[in-house]
Amino acid sequence: MMGGRHSAPARRWWVAGLGAALVVAGGALAYRVEEFLHHSSSSARALVRDFEASQPTTLAAGTGTGGVSPAAASCTSTAPGGARMLLEIPALHEIAPVLEGTSDATLGVGVGHLASSPWPAAGGNTVLDAHDVTFFRSIDALRRGDQVLLVGTCTTWRYEVSGSTVLEQGRPVAAATGPHLVLVTCWPTDALFYTTKRFVVVARLATVAPTRAVLPAARRLPDVTAALAPALAALHLDASTAGVPLGTLSLDGRFDASWLTSSRPLQASDAATRLLEAAVVAARGREPGPWRVMAPGVPFSAVEPLAGPLIWLAPVHVAIFGRGVQVTRASLGATVEIRGSPRDLAVTTAVRRGVMVITRFELLAP
């Protein structure tokens, strides 16, 4: 158990069937990070807005604490394709739509409810999954006592975090008897690659109360996009087209907590890696035109060597720099072999009005 925050009795608790949740928790990265981020930064916000707009003018009355009236027993939205509930994590400044199921398509736009676990109105242990590159990126920052809310159309369930742990995929997890909320994602959360470990947060039900007001919209945070020519922007840039292996992400700067705990760090990382992948494609196609769009001021000769036989000797590490909620630049580093000769790849980017461009591209002798 992490941080020694679990008591001895807690280690004996058990949630039947949660091992199945861990197999899909966080979702295997069946497609690239940007697929999730494109959806989570736009589609998810739309789902939250639609859910809020569907709130009835007069909301059903709950029983306050400890139970739910029969009129409030069904508090999940049934709009086709819409959010069933909203998940709010105040400590992380996060509001996310909760949808039924844990498929890639579902986790690409929101938090997934494990179908074999009950919704909160039915009691028991509710299990929610999300990818570590989106809504659950920072759940490892949650501490005992932090609040997590499940907001239904008529009733809100407030939980308090009781502990967390890291488990191998497929392992069952210890949890308390009685109503609890279990959040599951991939571990480590800074990994840009597939991982077999899962991070699990367990929160106990504290209160049940009527949903009396529409949740405030999550703070708008600036987007960062890659400067790509239309021909490259239309391509599905990933490891299969460009062969770029992703490693880890680090953050350097005095960022606001709201930015650090959002999906924006991964969005900025995605913009940087898309530029690198597009650079490889432009070099192979010997296309200086698209290169000038993504790297104005950097000669095409800097990237031309990538057109030759290329082997990645080390995955790409991405570092994001900035202040507050603004990203100012990013750097990417890796080791490659070009025509049998090892080279250290060093790329620097800058962000101008939310658009990221390459400002330095070098292949150095190690």
C-alpha cells in the first residue's frame, strides 16, 4: 500500500470481481496518446455541458445523508451517447463525464464505468476507469480525506479518499465493505508507453445529498497545437507511420495546480511529439514545404539525415516548460543511429499564441 496510509484491517478488505477491472483499467494504449487528447479536450467538455444543460429545473429531493429516497434512486442520465453522471475531483480541479463501459472509444472521451460494478444508487463498490493520459493523470496526488463527487441528475454522492495502491494488471485489489468508489488507471502516470501496472484509489462514501445546482464549468485552460501543413495534419501520425518510440514526460516551470492536474501537460507533449513525427515523414518524403510550416527559420538540411536508414536506440524524452497555465517551449531528446552512426537527437520548440513550432533541430555526435 502506498505511503503506509492503510490500516491493518484495510489490507484484509476485498472487492469481488475487481480483478476484471484491472485488466482494462486505464485502457491498454491501443492507439496513440493524441487520439485520447483530441477527444478529451473537446468532446468531453461538450458532454459535460450537455449534462449540465439537461439538469431539470426542479431537482428531486434526497434524504440528505445516509440514503436516497425512492424518487432519487435512478440518478443517471439516459441520453444516448451522453454522460450518465459527472465525476468531480476538487483537489485536482477536474470535472469529467462518466459513461457506461470501458472500451477505447469510451475512455477516449470520458471516464468509464465498469459495467459489472453497481452505480452508486444501488450501493456497493462503484468502479471507474480512465486513461492516465486524460482525466486520471494526477490521481496519485490524491491524499486521505480528499473529496471525490459523483453527480447524478438528482443526487450527488460525496466520497472521501481512504487510500491507494499500485498493482500488477489483472490483480484484485483490497477495498472496504460497504459503499465505496474505486478509481483505476495505468501506472506510472507520466509514461507515454503501455504499462502493465495499475494505480488504484479507494474512497468511502461520506454523504448523499440532492444535486441542487449545476456544477461550474471547469476552468478553461489554453490549448497547445502543433504547427503542421494540411497534408501532414491529415495524416495519422504515430509510431507505425513515423517509427518514433515515446519514453517519458517531465515538467519544468512554475505551473498552476489547475494546469498540472489537467490533461494539458499531455496535450503539450502530444504537440511536441507530433512535430517530431511529422519531421520524420517530411524528411522521408523530401518535402521542404511542410517543413517550413512546422520549423520556420530552421533549414531543411537539419532534418534531411532522417530520410536515411534510421534506428531509434533510445525512446524520446519530452520536457515541457512554462509558467502559470501557459506553455512556453518544449524539448525532445533521443539517441538514433543513422547509416550505422549513433547520434544524439536534440529538438527544441517554442509556443506562439498556442501554436508550437520547431526552433532547433540537431543531430549531434554522442
